[in-house]
Amino acid sequence: MKVRELTDWLEKRYPAEMAESWDNVGLLVGDDEKEVHHVFLALDLTEKTLAEALDAGADMIITHHPVIFGGMKKINNHDFTGRKILSLIRHDIQYFAMHTNYDVMGMADLSADFLQLQDRKVLSVTVENENGVQGFGRVGRLPEKMTLRQCGLFVKQMLELQDVRIYGDPEQQVEVAAVCTGSGKSMIPDVMKHGADVYITGDIDHHTGIDTAAQGLAVIDAGHYGTEYIFMEAMKQKLTEDFPGLMVSCARVESPYTLL
């Protein structure tokens, strides 16, 4: 099938207008009149994941994080972004990114499903119209009341992580949880407005962690990659359901850092 058929399908389910104004989503490199046979999914287009895609024989790559964010005055082999773009062009690989539009229309409920949140609501509303309410993150009740320590271990288990960090008293009781994948510290005021006991997100810095805990909100930092790599398998499932003749593969699940 043509790339356009696939990108139309993606844009219908995850419209570009749902992305933040600073974001860069859609077909970023390529020709939508080309044929696509094998889609490779990754969280980030690193040189390592690009090599994986080439080895797999993919002719289209879809990532969550865009490799191109701002304007580029030069595309050459002197920097890592330029090298990746040149490689995509050289190997005739079409490249599509779906970032904050997927966060709103897919990742928010996906992460809440992983954590089994019940009676969930949108954490930070971005769109409210006749079709309903959409936005970043979700707030809901955990499967059962538990200590913060138990909740951290629950998050670690459900997301199959090597580690998580918790801010707050490990023995305090938590029942209402908020989740926002990736880098979610800007949503902390929204979490507090909803009265959540614990916030599960990534990229929490030292001062944000201790200051938030001091205000009575416990935080579980499960990492940026740790909360978002679930994008790959979820998209693979949707693509194979709707395009059974399309080969779909995913980048290897591998934490970007190593615990010593």
C-alpha cells in the first residue's frame, strides 16, 4: 500500500491538531506516494534504532519522539541529526512522528490501563467539545489502597522496569493516583487540583521531587523511557489489526541508562 494510506489512517486516529503548538508531528522525511511493506516502531530515532530498522529491512519508521523539532539550516554528516536524516533518505525510508497528539489520544489511556486505574478522568484538559474531553494524563483510583512503597513496586512490576524512584514517606497510604508519561512535572498543579495521593511520571528533578512531597503529594518517577516505551507494542497491535498484510516490528526494549 501507499505511505499516504497509512499516514491518513494515523492522522485520522491521532490528529495533528491535537499536538502542542511547539511540537512537530506527521511525515517528517519521505514521499507519501511510495509503497510501504514493513513499518519499524521506536520511541526515539537514535542511530542505534535506525541501524535496527535497516537490519530488519523496514521501509518506514514511526517514532513517538520527533527527530526534528526546530528549524534546521543545514543537513549534513557533521551532526548526529543530520546523519540520521541523510541515512533515511539514502535508504529510501519514510519517517513519521506522533508525539503529543499520541500523548493525548493514545498514551494517556494506555498508561492508565497499565496501572489499572479505575473511575478515571483527564488530568490536564486540552480540548473540550461536543465529542468529549481530551488531554494529557489520567487520574483514577488504584486497584486497591496501598503504601507508597507498595505502589512504587506495583508500577515497577506493571511497566516491567529495572527501577523507580519515590518521593514521600514510603509507608504513607495512597489510593488516588495520577499518571502522565514522559516528562510530567508541569502537570503537578493539575495533579494537586484533582486531590491525588500519588503522581506517576518521569524526569522529576531533585527540587521538584522534594518540594512536591513537602506539599503532601507523593511522586513516583518511573523514567521518561520507562513510562513511554509502551507506545511501541501498543501501536504494533493496532497496525497489525487494521493492516494484516503489513509487516510491523519494534525496536528492542532497552533502558537508555545502566544501573551500577
